[in-house]
Amino acid sequence: MVTFKAFISGCAGTALTADERALFAEARPCGLILFARNVESPAQIRALVADFKTAVGSEDVLILVDQEGGRVQRLRPPYWRAMPPQHCYGDLYRSDPEAAKRAAFAGARLMAAELHDVGINVNCTPCIDVPQEGAHDIIGDRAFSPDPDMVSVLGRAVMDGTLAGGVLPVIKHVPGHGRALADSHKSLPRIDAPRAALEAVDFRPFEALHDAPLAMTAHVLLPEFDERRPATLSPVIMGKVIRDQMGLTGLIMSDDIGMKALRGAFADLTRGVIAGGCDVVLHCSGKFSEMAEVAGAAPSLEGKALERFEQARACLHEPEPFDEAEALARVTEAAATRVASVGPDPTVQV
């Protein structure tokens, strides 16, 4: 049995380089995350996934992508549908909650079918941040609604639709990015909201979806809980808030440690993320020197982290049957425009 290391890596292009292949063979990351730079065609993705599994020496790895719909969608036409952003489901919910739940499930199920087809078994969705007026638009229409109860219901529908398609969902960005006044890709957001407001709004969707198999952190500073360390690096927030108060039971990965919200050498950040309470470190840039530094500092995946990894993988199964045409119709209702079937040269409107 392969012993993995507790990190998920990116790669530079549409195929592994010889250096990447050698690094993965030695370090054995537990997962690979794909971005637009890694995507060319279905056959190319299948080959890339197979090559990564061969290098690591195991089929039991996580292959991730951000396929939320809207502006955060790595697989795009002509081979994959352009799907609407999550706020469309929130808009529909205000007039027809049941139709919105069905549409959110259907949208997730459609995306899962496309991902499963090319060997991707993790979709980094749903985004269950609760956006607040005046916040930075990095979340924006990626969110369902400013109403935490609506976010909880629709987040559950997306989670269920993803799982039904044989793909693992990732709830994000715990403990909540919806109040952030800055983009954590560029700087560290400081959220000065009082504890009562955070607990009443931001935390509630995560509590409602505490049984999710996978979760991803937010690089945000919450002085109410830890004045010095962002959530990703904070044992207080990771332990007392996310694990104990929210009750999350699944495997928790960091958001990308290459984001400018975090400072320091990659080896130090890798050790800090694990010491803070994350199970797995996520590194996305595909820059080889950074990948090697993370690989060198990441510990073996063991103990509770390994248990959570195995529990998450145990949620994977063959896709359940579904009516594709009906699912498309439901998503079209939410998007208020046509979401086309994929063809040789599809015209997709969202």
C-alpha cells in the first residue's frame, strides 16, 4: 500500500514533465489539482490523470478541479458546458425554493458527469460563503445568497448532486470568506465582525454541511478568535471553531498556500498549515521549485488525517443514473437562458 504525503500539488502544463514525474514518484502527493493551463481536451486530461497515478503508484488519489460554474470553471467549451454561477440558484429560490433545490442538484450532477468522464473525482464546490454588502467581489456571484439558511439548503443540494455523480464535493471557504474586504489571492483579509455575527451568519452553512467529506479553508484573519494567525494557520480556529464548534468531520485542506494572504517560505507554510490543524496542504502554482519545497516539508498522511482521507474516498461510487435532458431543463430554468448540450461546436449561453 502506498504511503502518501499530506499535500495536493499542481503541475505546470497539459502533461507531466520528467522532473514532475520523478518528484511525484518520490514524494507521493495524495492528490493533483488541475487548472485551465492543464486542460486541453478530454483525452489529454485522461492521459494526464493516468500519468500522475502511475507516477505516484496508486489509483487511490484525489484529482481535483474548481468547476463551480460561472467565472470559476476550468473545463470550458467546446468540450464541456459553460454552467451558470451559483447565485442563479439563489435567485430562483426566492420565488420557487423547490425548483431551486432541484436545479442546484441538477447543475452539480451535470458537472460531475463531465468530471467523472475524464477521471476527475473531486470538484471544489459548493462555495458556501455568505456574502455581505460592501465585501470584496472575489466571492460575488459565486455565492448562493446573503441568507445563510438559503446557502445551507442550496449547498446541500450541490453537495448531494456532486456525490450522486461519483465525485466528491469540497465545501469552501471555511470559516467563511463572505465578509472579506480584500481578495486573499492578493492580501490577507481582516474580518473584524463580532463573534455573535460570525456565528449567526458566516458559520451556519458550514455547521449545516458539517458532514461534508472534504472542506477547504479561507485565508482570513478573524481577530475575535486569533489576532495573529489567519484561519489556515490557526490551531484555535481550526480546532476550537471549525472542528469543535462547527463540527466538521471530513478531511480539511488549506486553500492554495501560494496566495499572497500567506507570507513565508513554502516549507515553513507547509509545516504551519499542518501544525495549525489542516489535514492536507494545497499548492497550486505548478512552479517546480515551490512544488519541491512543499513536497520536502509535507509529512506523511497518517493518523486522523489518513482516516479522514480514507473516509472521503469511501464516499466515491459509480455515478447514479440520471436524466440529462431533464437536468439541463432545470438548470436552464435557473439560468433564465439556454444551457446547451455539448456537441462538436456547441453554442452555449449563460
